[in-house]
Amino acid sequence: EPEVTQTPSHQVTQMGQEVILRCVPISNHLYFYWYRQILGQKVEFLVSFYNNEISEKSEIFDDQFSVERPDGSNFTLKIRSTKLEDSAMYFCASRPTGTGGTEQYFGPGTRLTVT
Amino acid sequence: AQSVTQLDSHVSVSEGTPVLLRCNYSSSYSPSLFWYVQHPNKGLQLLLKYTSAATLVKGINGFEAEFKKSETSFHLTKPSAHMSDAAEYFCVVTGYNTDKLIFGTGTRLQVFP
């Protein structure tokens, strides 16, 4: 069964460093998302992406964040200058187009630790 | 604004006994509702979804949920728990005029032998 994959599973970085979290969505999906979950808190929406542009973003998704689909398979989340409060589990999700329903398919997550 | 409230942060059951995980929603329109499950070190997996068709929704692994508009509830049930059901369960609603998902705080299900 096709699934969303994410790399790395765990990333440790120092405050102020740039990180790139990578995702490979399911191959025939065209809508892509990033969510995050700070330890002990709810899963929160960050951004949605369709047709090579951001379709919606939350107030969390400030200028320090960016997303890109650099090729036909990868979908990345970049944090330009990490802060301690960026430590969280980051989930990538994708969904198909058309009338396939609104469910999103999630990857296993990348745990980001900022020290 | 749309939101969901999961009424229990932890639920413990014995194997073979029924499971009930409670979720209430708040929405000013007819929502789409989901239950996702997360096993340790795994991604979020869709259990079932409600999208304004049948109010009783059947999902994978024997789970089902009933949409009750009068009670604004979408509780998840299973007649007989299995050890492999131990996981974190999330009740989720879609936002208005958007496909972003709004998550509840999660319920950790423990299953004892």
C-alpha cells in the first residue's frame, strides 16, 4: 500500500541553524500539508500546498518557514533560523484530487529537537 | 470556529471488553469528521470518516463511530478491544471552507490482558 515517507526520523539542530525536513507524498496525490505537534500539545496545521503554491497557512507559518516541491516527488519544509520553540514532531500529509474524499494521508513524522 | 473536544485523555480497558472514546465537536456548519490513530513511532492512520452520508460510520479494525447532530458528538466505539488497539486516538474536524484538519488533544487507549 502506498504511504507517505519522511526523512529524517529525528533531527537535532542548534538554535539559529537552518533545517530542511523532507517528505515524499503518495505518488498520485497533488495536495500537500505540513502539521506539527509540540510535545504534550495538539497537532496543529502549518501549511497547505497545491499546484506549486501555498494555498493556506496558519499564523505559526511565519517568514522563518518555507515549503517547496523541488521535483516531482519531494515536498520539503525549511525552517530558516530555528528557535527552541520549534522543537516538535512535524508531520507531512497528502491527499488525492477530485472526489477521492477529504481524508489526508500522513507520514510517520520527523522529530525536530532544537538545542 | 470549528473545534473538537476529546473528553478523556486516557482510557484503559481489558482485552475483549468494549471501547468508547468520546468526542464532541463545535461547528457552525455541517462538518466532516474523522478519527485517526497513531501507534508508537508510526504515522497518523485514518480509522474512519463522516462526510454527511450515513450517520453510523464503519472503519477499519472493527471500529465505528456515530454522528449525532443533536448531541454534537462523534464517539468512537469497538465491541471488543484487542491488545493491538493500544494507541493514541485523535478526533478531527475540517475547518470551514478549507481542507485543513483541526485536531483534538488525543485519547491514549491502554488495553490490559
